[in-house]
Amino acid sequence: MEAVLASAAIAALYTLELLAVAWVFARKRDAASAFSWALAIFFLPLLGLVLFVVFGRDRLPHRLKGKIRHSAAFQARMAAQVPRGEAPADSRQGWQSLGRVAEQLGNMPVRGGNRVELLGDGEAAFNAIRESVLAATHHVHVEEYIFRDDRKGRELLKLLCERARQGLQVRLLVDAIGTGESRKLARQLVASGGKAAVFLPLYPFGKAFTPNLRNHRKIIICDGRVGFLGGMNVGNEYFGLKYRNRYWCDWHMAIRGPAVRDLQSVFAEDWDFAAGSMLGPEYFPDPETCGDSRVQIVYSGPDEAVNSARAVFFAAITQAEKRLCISSPYFVPDQAMREALRGAALRGVRVQVLTQGHPPEMLSTYYASRYYWEELMGAGVEVWEHMRRVLHAKALIADSRWAAIGSVNLDPRSLNLNFEVLGLLDSVPDAEAAQQHFEGMLQAAQRVDPEVFRRRGIAGRVAEGAFRLLSPLL
């Protein structure tokens, strides 16, 4: 009897596995992702199925459907009270024409008259943010994926609470998973007179359970006049202090001028979705000309039919003629991106990819990335490992004429699942400054020798192959 029951249980398990695998292939649009999930279910029968139900389905979660509906309604309301404006007539020539890609996908146009400051040093970035918060007279808006309860996090939160007690409108929006202390932060700020909200909070047993879709944006805006965006969250490692006994290398930017209104609209939409509160026209002051920089704010996320960040990156890679520089700590490009990078290198473009070195900040993406290095280097792509610090900077620079800096990694999560934001620069001085900063990061990096890499050990190859199969899941 026991043998019969055991056989029945095994048969039921295999039947469940087959049905689950069939379900995966029916639900997943991407073949590589479907294959990875099928392997996970096969080798981890029950756990793999649970993980797929929670993280893997392409079905739009209940709250993401709401986000899509909200975005359309929000844009209509915003247009009624804050005119969007049009792109300048000269934005259709050379690298400046690239701004049209994101604009055609629903993003804001290129704005002239800005002043841009690149912030590659964490301490300098924190000081610039602190000075802007102290100088604010009307409002401070902060949107972060990670807001740590550490020295730098507490220092900034204390400052935000002080400004709120002084009568400023202070709003803090954090991601539910990225910021584990979100409720604690919210309580402190609200007690001081500020406002706080959590983006897509987790409700494990309801339709609103969306752990796989996260707000990865890092935005700070003061008075609608100065805005910050880039790769830096709020925490010790981002602002110049050691984290787990290591320093970090990151990249941020400060913007003053008309483009800040567009960054404010990104925050406003996220805030309205998370807190149910629309920002009025007083948060969008008339733009002032502050310099000669042309900036385009591009936001992307799973609520888009076509991911704007991916489309812009692909267009830049295929348009480059001389040199293409990419900084991405989590570098796991999909097949189309890899073909574009290989094609650029084969056309004679010098393609340099700077990514995390060993020991990496995240082992899974490190080994998944290494699987593709040999293929890319075979076409002439240069792969560089940042060795002195933990690389977290995210940027793409083309021909020293165009640059993108923001929160976007060249990996499946950033280009498919996360809500992200970029600042695109097509003014030659800004692109050249970005290029110089990239050169500085290369000074702390080591180029991967293709011949030496081909002779790597079997253990590393196995790890690369295993994590490569799981790359659509990472």
C-alpha cells in the first residue's frame, strides 16, 4: 500500500511539473526566460513553481494595471495645468536627433538652457544635495530605491525633518523592498510635518503582491529649480563612506534649468500613484535659463509598451561611429543588445564596457555577465573590471557627443522590470566631461585579457553557465 501511495505521489509530482512547465511556456513571451523558469521548476519542483508564481509571470499584476491606467489619467491632468512644451527646432540633427526616440515613446522633449554638474564623488554629491536642501524655500522631494538607516541616511533624514518643521513641503517616496526601514522613516518624517509614501507596498496574500516590479529611481528636487538623479541611493556607501569595509564608485548629476520641470513630473506621477495626491502648479515654477546644456529626462518602466531606456540605449549603440563607453555594474545584455555591441565593434567602433570586478557586489550577476565576455571580446569589445572600489556607476557615452547617466543597468531587470530614470545629454561640453570622467574610472580598472580569460578554470565556467541560464530571473 505504501509503495502504491509513493508511486502515486511521484506520478502526481511529475504531472504537476509537466503542467507547470507547459504553463511557463504559455505565459512567458521571452524564450530564454521561459527556458530558465522551466529549468528552475524541473530542478526545484515545488520551490521553482512558487517562485514563478511570485516573480516570473508576464501577466500584469493587479497594481501594475492600475499604474498603467493611472499614468494615462495623470498625463492628461498634468497637461491641463502644466504645459509640456515642444522640442527646439534644432533637436533633429546628428546626435541631437536621438532625443526623438524617447519623445516618440511618450517621454518629454529635449530642453535647452540648463546647467549640468556631474558628481562622481560621493562626498561631493552629498554636500551638493545637503546645500540644496538647506537653500530650499518651498519644497523638497526625495524619491529613492534605497534609503538606509545608517550614518548618512540618518543625517539626511534629520535634515529633511528639520526643514519640514520649518514649514517646507517635504515629501519622501521610497521603494517597499529597496528600503526595509520604510515605515520607520515615514513615521519620523510625518511626525515632523512632512509627508511619506511607499511605492508598491507588499501585501503577500492579495492581488497587490508585486515584489518583482520595483521603483529603482533616485531623484531629489528642491523648489522645482534644482534636481539630482543618477546611481546614488541614500546610504554610507553611496556618499563616500565605507560599506562592508569597501568604498564604492558611483555617478550622479545635478541639473538646474527647464529640464528640472520634467524630472519633477516624474516624481509627481510616482507620488500621485503611491500617495494619491496630485501636485499643483506651484511645484512647477516657470523655467529659467541657467546655462547652455541640453537635457532630456527619460523615464522607463514595466508600464510602457516599449521600454524607453532600452530603445534609447539600442539606438545609441547602433548610431555610434567612433567610440562607445558603457559603465554598468550589472552587465547582462540580452541577445539583441549583444548583437548591437558586437556589430558596433565589427564596424570599427571602439567599444569599452566597464563592469564590476572581483570580489563583486553581487555574485549572481557577476557570473552571468562573464558568460558573455568571450563572445563580446571575440568581436573586439573591450571588457574592463573596476578593481579598486565597488562599481555602481551607470552610464553610456557615445562619440564624446552624447551621454546617458541615471539608474539604468544593462540587464534584464533594469530594462524590463524596474521603474528607472535617465538624464540624456547631447551638448558637446557635457558629453566630453562625461567622457573624461569615464576615463578616470578606467584608471582604476583592469582590462580583461581575452587569451587569459579563455584559460579560466572549470569551476568558473560552471558558475557562469549556471547563472547565465538564470539571467532572465536575476
